[in-house]
Amino acid sequence: EIRSSHILIEFKPGAGASEKALAKKRATEILSEVKKSKRPFPELVKLYSDDSLSKAAGGDIGYQSKVTAVPTYYNAAKSTPIGKIHPILVETRFGFHIIKTTGIRKNFEEADRRQIRAVVFEAKRKKIFDQFFRDLKRKYKISINKAALKGLK
């Protein structure tokens, strides 16, 4: 899964070539400004983005998987190093996006087998040890002296 922020320069569904060209020209100018600017990306989002939903969050749209994201957007965000801005505009049915990748996390299908094994092993180990100590307590009638423990604190 990819976490990203974006500046959206939208065009209306069914927009003609001239409307798309105007949106692309504006988006290209903004991308150039973003690349040169020393201002934080969230500030630039508030200045330029047409996406009213993500604008309040500095353009953050959270984590998206390849199932939930528009493929061209997802591929662009995934190919961009964390903390960097994708070098070119990305066009989707919503408009032109200036994308900043802010995080990557593996979903279950992509998780490393060693990580999965370690988690499963740890869960089984804990269950076995817990049962072992319960059995020991019962067999040897072990009890905890809470008053003595309070004195240790």
C-alpha cells in the first residue's frame, strides 16, 4: 500500500480538449513551482489544489492499495521514493495530479514470508509458555504474594 499526498488540478467529466489543455497548462506551471519551492507541500496544496476533501489534510489521501487506487495514480506513487514528488503530471479521470509519496507499507499478500513466520511463531510460543506456566502453578500450588511485591516498587 502507498500513502501519498497530492495537488489535484481537476477538469470536469467529459471535458473537451481545450478544457483539458487549460488544466494541463495550469498543472504544469504548479508542478514547476512545487519543484522549485522551499515551502512545505501541505502549504502548496492549500494554495493550488482543487480537491476540497484532501485539501484540509494537506493533500494527504491516506494509504491506497492497487485495488482501491486509480492504476495510473498508484503506479506513479509507487515508483516515487518516499518524501519525493513524482517528476511528471499524472492524468486520471479526475484531472491532473502532482503526487508526493509519503509512505509505503506491505499488505498481507506482499508481506515477507519470514515476517509472517516470525509472527505466527511468536504467537504459538506465547501460547505454549502461558499454558506451561499455568500447569506449573497448578501442579506446585504457586501463589503470588502481592504485599511483598508492593514493597519492591
